[in-house]
Amino acid sequence: MALPGVYQPQGDTFLLAEALAQEDLGPRTDALEIGTGTGALALRAAGRGARVTAVDVSWPAVVTARLNALRRRLPLRVLHGDFAVRTAGRRFDLVVANPPYVPAPAVRLPSHGPERAWDAGLDGRGVIDRICARAPVLLRPGGVLLMVHSGMCGAEETLDRLTGAGLAAEVTARASVPWGPVLRSRRAWLEQQGLAAEAEEWEELVIIRAQYL
């Protein structure tokens, strides 16, 4: 279930779920999901025995994730607010993130509304870059970051930032999905910015896996 305005699981969620399924999880695994939405990924990890904390800036998302955890009778700690603030001083064995990554004409990230789940600044990296910078203090030695985002945002830049932060990073999966209504509504602007080719209809998604050595 999802309250109005909460990001529903879509192609990026499913791709990240496939990557999550390949990780070794258990009762000793401390996991974090950044931007949990409905809690779908966090609950998959909890269902495999991990101790999971989920964070989201949206109150409707927090309530939705808590309700879904109750419905599935799974332990899940769901916190409201900025992930860096709410996790200060804590480290995790696994961090999962499906951050906002859609390029938007507005420089500033939205402070309210459903757009918070996808709008990510002019280059779509407003949240991605923060996650890359925080990864070394979020992960324990040997810990893994799994992050999905659009190829439109630059997978190579993400790899470079994570490598520069001391992680071993690689693209482990790619998939193509049809453009959704948000991208279609911004077609002219995306083409003007050089972020999309004329008449482009498919978006590449990438999974980044980075391990803190």
C-alpha cells in the first residue's frame, strides 16, 4: 500500500531488488535504506533477517513504510528527515538507495510535494553526490552501497566520486525502461540541456555497487 504522493515501486525499485537479492544478509547485518518510499526494499532486507533502518524526507512515505511493516509483521525502524542527520554516528553493513535522480529546471531541490521523490537539480545529481560523499562514514569496513540511478545522471561520475572516497565501485547491472510522464513532460528542456537525444523514448538505469575496503 501507499498513501497519496508516495513513490510507488517501479522499474528502478525492481532492478535494485534484484541486486539486493544477491547480497549476503542475515541477523548480524545492519542495513540502511535511504529514501524508503513504501518500504519495499527495506522490508525485503528485513524479511531476510537484517536489522533495517529506513529514512525518508516525506512524512507520507514514513507512515506508509511503517504501516507496510506492520502489515507484514516485520521489524523496521523508519525515521523521518535527512539521511545524513538521522544516521549521524552510525555505520552499516549495507546501504541501499534509490535517490531522486531526474534532472529538473529548478536549481533547488523541492521542499514538499511528490516531486521530492524524483527531482534532483539541473544535472539530477543533487542527492546522488551527497550519498557518494557520505558513503565512507555510513559504511563499516567491508560494507556495501547499492544505488540505482538513471544513466542520464552519469554513471562514470558516480564511480569516480565513490572511488575517490575510498570505495571499490562498479556498475553491476543495466536496464532500459520506457520514459515515464515526468521525463516526457520535460522533453524539450532535456534536449536543450543535452541530456536526451531527439525523439528518445527509453531511459537507461544503472546499479552501482560500491564496497568500503
